[in-house]
Amino acid sequence: MPGNSDPIYSRIGDTSANGTTGMPVHAITATGDFTGVSANHVLIHTAGTNGSYVQRIRCKAEGTNTASVLRVYINNGSTNATATNNAFYGEISLPATTLINTSSTVDVDYPMNVALPSSFRIYVGLGTTVAAGWMCSAIAGQY
């Protein structure tokens, strides 16, 4: 059986929030839904013209927060206000955190390992509102 004679490798690394900036996204407000249509979801990744590969999502607590959950949605590139454009991909628990100057806060990685078609997007949202917020970045590569 022949193997893949045309492998796809990422052309360029991408930790951007939306395909144009290099800054992670700040999530603080609860979404309260499992369809991806909430206005409180934040865009963390957009696949480029040739698609992209998302290895994982990295979340870093920005200070003192109550426990919550990060929910991850894959969007087909159309408006995320329409539920049928979104797929609830998964979720991961976020621990309660306390900001102190003598210890680090936890990093939470959510593994994805998924190839996305052109223009597909990843949105994230929190299950409960938190005080300081979480910075979320997609660790990805554009084809």
C-alpha cells in the first residue's frame, strides 16, 4: 500500500488570535451555551487560504479566578451566530487560580491535532464568568 506521496507541512507557525495579530485572546465572560452562537465566544484562530493545522490551545490564567471550563468550537467560516455553522469540539476544566508574586499560575493545554480547511475558525468560551480572565492562544501552523 503506497504512503502519502504529497505530505503537508506547515509553511509558517501561527499563534495568532485571528490570523492577523500575534496576540492571545482574553476570555472572561460566561457563554452559557453548547452551540457556539454566544456573543461571548472569542475567536482564537482562522485557517488561511490553504488551511491550517492546530496542535493545541494554550490557556494561561491572568490572575485570581474561580474554577470554570473552556469550551472549544470549530466554525465553518460563516457566521458563528448560526448554530449549524459550529461544531462543539470539546472542553477542558480550568482550575481556580490565585495570583501571587512567589508562584506561577497554571498553564492549561487542550490538545487538538486537527487540520482545518481554508477559512475555518476556532472559537472558545468559558462556562462561568471569572474575575481576571484567561489568555487563550492556538498553537498552529498555516499551510
